[in-house]
Amino acid sequence: MPITVLALLNLADFAQDAEVSRRAAGLIDRIYRDLATHAFQGVTVGPQGRVYRDVLYPEKSGNQTLLAYATREAVSEAYVKEPTARVGEWTVFLATSPTYRPPKELTELMRQPVSKRSRQADVEIVLHKTADYLLTSLSIPAPFRNEKGEPCGLQPGWGGYQQHIWQATLGPGCHVFVNHPGCSFDESKSRPGYWYGNGVLPRLEQKEGELTAVYSIPDGSKPYPRRTTAEWLWPITGCPIPYDLHPVPFTHAHWPTDAFDEQEVREHWAFGRKGSGYVALWCSAKLEPYDDVLTGRELRAWAHQCAWVAVCGCASQDGTLGEFKEQCVKREPRYDADRMVINTQA
């Protein structure tokens, strides 16, 4: 996104055609408004098409730097204290622009609650932001088709790449998401990696503050069509699975125990509170704490077929954390692995 902004900024500043300059500046404005709308307590987060391990720390991202240049609301304590934050890397171009100025309403957009669905290219982005939490995701599959009537966008069961497809945020440094790793250890340079992207994409659906994800990881029992040499050498972003058996037989959650004010992990449930915001995770497989590079921040679920449920809540609507836990458990999530269907009582 920063690279795109800088390219557009060159057009806004130096294009010989006034209409081209105007349209380029308008696109930068739109990017800024999107970043602000997806911000919670000063930090901009959201689904992304290409990420690296820094996705664990959106407070130090290039997107955060763009927003921090435009509004002090984005200059959080976590951002200022982060020694590797890209504080000046992207702002030089913006700060030296003779013509472009960011929109003035960004601070207001960052603070406003919002619940919406929007289309970008072939994907649908879902966002539900309240005063207490933010939950955002991609719909997989997208609820629309292309001009030929064919499914478009990412598809369940396809091989993924570096897409970051959902995230729950309760505050700076407190970010929760689940992915199917493309490798088995954190220091791998694989793409998709351990925390970024997905080896296999799930079926993903969000309704306001609740999200479900169903994973079907190839276990060798079903043969897939053989891929061509070209597809092996240069796989497209989000492609049919080119293998019968995926080498990583687990999914895992980024669960930052040190970032919560309160948290508890049970056999199938994990609950967390940050301020007045709550988040709960349920998995059809048993949750097992695991330490690799990170300590106390990972919950693994060993299963080729599994489902996850994420539920966000708050003190004003759900009572105490204990009461929120009871409400979540009463949902009694059930996963039918044969039909790949997840049901809850909610």
C-alpha cells in the first residue's frame, strides 16, 4: 500500500495532465479513508493480499506510518516505542509533496463504529468495529460471480499464498487470528509462512462480531489433478491445490497471552479480555499451547479437518468476562466433518 501511495503521489505532483493529477490524489484519499476506517485505538488492521511476518505487529507497519503522518490519532504509544517501526521510511515523500494533503476527517473515521461489507476487485471485505473491538475478514468464497457467471476471488480448499484473511483486535498489541501455516516452524522463509498466509484456504464467513472458518487440509485420502510444470514453477496467488497430502497437519491461533488483561484456555475454548473488549475462540480440535520463536502466543489444533469460531463481545452488552464465557459455551458449537458444516446455538 505505501508503494502504491508513493506511485500515485508522483502522478498527483508531476503529471502534466491536471485531470490525471486530480484522479491520482482522489485515489490516495480513498486509500487513506480505508486505512482510517479499519483502524482501532489508533492501529490500522485489515485483510491484506500480501503480508510477511510483520503482520503480527501492525503497529509498526508501513500502513501505520502512512496514517501516523496524517493524524496524531495513529501515533500510539506502541508505535512510538517500537524501535523497528518504519517511522520515516514512507513519510518523506508525503512530507515533501508540494500539492497533496491527506483528508481532514481521518481522525473521526478512526473513532466511528462501523459495520459494513465492501467489494474490492474479486473479494468481499467484511468489517465490524465497535468502541470495544474490531473484527474484519474476507468472505471465502465471495458472494458474487464474475461476468461469465463463474466463482471469483479466493476459494475454499485452494492453496493460499500470503493473504491475511481475518483478524480480531482488542487494542494495540492485542491481535488474534488463525491460519494454516505453509511450513512447520517459525523461522522458515516459506511463502506462505508460519504466521503469514495460508497453506490451504478455509471457508470463511463473518456476521458482525462472529466468524467461522472451516479447514480441509489434504490428508492423502483424495487424489487431486496433477499440476503442470508451469504451475509448479510459478503458482498463481490462490490456486488449486497441487498436492494430495499437505505436510503441515495443523492450524494455529495467534493468541497473545501477555497482551490480555485476563485470559483463559480450556480444551476447546480460549477467552480473552482487553479493557472492555472480549474475544473467544473455539476449535473442533483440542487446543494445545505451543512455543516456537514466540512464547505464550500460540494455540495449535492438530487436525486435517477442523472448524474455528471467533466471537467478539464487550462489557456493556455481555456483562462480565465470566458471563461472556457462559454465553459462548452455551452456543455449543458442533462441527460435522463429513458435511464440513459448523453449527452453533446463537
